[in-house]
Amino acid sequence: MQTTSQHGMWSSRLAFILAASGSAVGLGNIWRFPYLTSDNGGGAFVLLYLGCIALCGLPVLIAEIMMGREGRKSPVNAIITLAKESNRSRAWAGIGWIGMVAGVLILSFYSVVAGWTLHYAFLYAAQLFGGAGIEDPAATFNELLGNVTELTFWHAVFMVLTVGVVALGVEKGLERAVKFLMPALFIMLLILAGYGATTGHLGEAAAFLFQPDFSKINANVVLSAMGQAFFSLSLGMCAMMTYGAYLPQNVSIPRVAVSVALADTGVALLAGLAIFPIVIQYLGAPTGGGPGLIFTSLPSAFNQMGAIFGLIFFALLSVAAWTSSISLLEPATAFIVESTKMSRKAAATSMAIFTWFVGLASVLSLNHWSHVRILGFAIMDFIELLANDFLLPLGGLLIAIFTGWMLNDRVVRSQVEGEPALVITVWKWLLRVVAPLLIAIVMGHGIMTKLGWA
């Protein structure tokens, strides 16, 4: 068993938690989770979500980190090593390929959306120095979506920011970045939450989020909670496996996994407490999340609050996207470095350029190619469907099966040495039985819903 990775190592347990939390905390935490909570039973949904995290998310997260730390390589090569040690077929390395492909596809359109947040942050920064404000938010957003040059430029800027971190390596790039970006993210969230508290609507916002309404809990809500629990932890794309390869041997995997899950959920709930009071104060009762809220509704509120709050909010979104994007690019970069003679800088740059070109399809699907449909979906929506609703849960399902049923028990024991026997027994049972069943249900339901079959 290797004790270090050729790519470098996290300097501490905290560094890993910050990096893994940064991977998990993304745009979805800020614009989707609070509304899922308020629309689906408030505190009842939170309890249901945490239950799904415990039953499905955490077992797979622990497995991903474990596979990475044992293999000490990129996902594909790590699984080849683990399969060999366990006398299993090299075909299991397909898990790594699924994760890398999913990561590249997600990053290709994620970078486009993140570019929107950079554009808006720039607009508000310019407004602070006398630039024109966003007088008609809906028109401004529609104008952006129709401007190929603007979209392409900000897509490129975001990819440059991403590759700039990944190219510098684990210690000088990833770790330094998350040690700065994650505290910055929390500070900006706290500033917005502090302002929200001054509106007098914090109690109302808390009621939206936490007041339990068990009458709203039905099969669809349960499936939503299961899906959110899986996707919010960045599972299935092998990002956590890659980060696990850099985790020191003396760090408890179950404990850091719990810390990451709590941080991810905490940011999502804090985002709700920051956003909802503002929405209630300036826009009335919250009615939904997503791009409509972020890029058209909230700018109307920022027009009344002041440009500085618009800048803070979109800088917050940009940071959340940035910490996620570096984890999406890292697995493929590590694989190229291991499999070729390319330097890390060359590998990261080549993958970033390739991903940027793939992302142009999403850019064009918003305007010139808006008429193009794949199975009835716009190009960007189809890529999201393929990656999020098929590849990620498939990868998570295979990770659960491989670690739970195929991996040599010696490997498992070496990675959880010192953990209570009961914890390991429960984890194995969840990983072998419960998690695969839940993931299969989520994947099937997600695909059927998107295709209009359910």
C-alpha cells in the first residue's frame, strides 16, 4: 500500500475537509436546496434529507475516499490497482472513466453558468465605480444569453481561473485556493445573512426552512431528498476519490466524511437564511429557485439594497462554482499526468481547453442552436441529463457494488483501522444493500421524470 501520492498530499485533515466541502458546495446549494426545503415540508424535509445522507450519501462518500487513499492514484489507475489486489477484472476501471467523463461534461456547462455569475459580479463592481446599473434584470439576462461573444468570454475566464489552480498542484494550487476561498465563501454568506437579519424577516425565513410540515411528505418528496443527498456530495464523478488519494493515512475517513456532509448541508441552510429574508423583504414570498431567482428576481432586490450586496452575492456564487470546478478538472488532469509524459501544467491546460470547446455547445444552445434538440432536449439540458441523471448515479452505484462486494477485505480493514466495529458493520450493510437500492431508484426516477415517463 502506498502512503503518498505522486501528485502531492493534503497537509492536514482540515485541508481535505475544506477541499472536499468546496467540491460539494456549489451553485445548487445556494439556489436549489433552500427552495427544495421550503417547498417540501421544511424541517421535515431537512430530517428526511439528513436521513438519506446517512443511508446513502455517507456510505458512498466513505467508499470513494477509501478507494482513493488505498490506490493513491487517479480514479482509473487507482481502481486498476485495487482490482488487481482483489483479483477482480480490470474492467472495473470503467468506474473511473465514467467519473472522468461525467466530470468533464458537467464542467463544460457548469463553466458557462459560472461565467454568468462572473459577468454579474463585474456589472455590480462597475456600478460601484459609476457604471450603469441593472435597470431591467430580465432584459439584461436575456441579452446575456443571446450574446455569444459575452458568454464565450466569461466561459473562458472561468476556465482560466479553474486551470490556474489545478495546474499548480495539490499543495500550491488546490490547498492554497480552498484555504482562501472557503473562508471567503463563509464570510460573504455571513454578511448576507447579517443583512437578512436586519430586514425583520429572519423568523419568517426560518419558518420557511425549518417549520416541519409532514403533510407534504410523499413519494416524490422522498425521491427529491434522496437525489439531493446523493448529488450534493459530488458523488459518482470520482472527485472525492481523487481528493482521497491525497489524504494522509492517519486521518479517519468516516469522521472527515461526516464533516464534509455537515459543512455541505450547513452552507445550504445558511444560504437559505441569507437569501429568503431578502426575497421576502423586496420581492414577497419565495416562489422558486434556479436561474430565474438568481439572475432576474434578486437583481431587482439589489437595485434597492445597493450594488455592494449584488457584488457580494455574485462573488459568493462565483467562489462556490470555482471550488467545485477545480475538483471536476483534477481527476482527468491526474490521469493524464500518470499516463503520459506531460507535466501537470500541460495536462491541466489541455483538459481545460478541451472542456472549454465542449462547453461551446452549451453556449450556442442558448442562442444560435436553440432550435437543436436531442431526445427533445436543448443541447445544454441534454448534457446535464446525461451527466447528472445517468452517469453520476451509475458511477455511484458501481462504486457501492465494487467497494461493498468486490474489494479485498484486507484493503477495507486497513483503511478503517481503529474505527468501532459496529460503525464498520453498519457501513458495510448500508453500502452493500441500502445504498445501491436507493441509488438505482433515484437514477430510474430521475431519468423517467426528465423524459416525461413518470
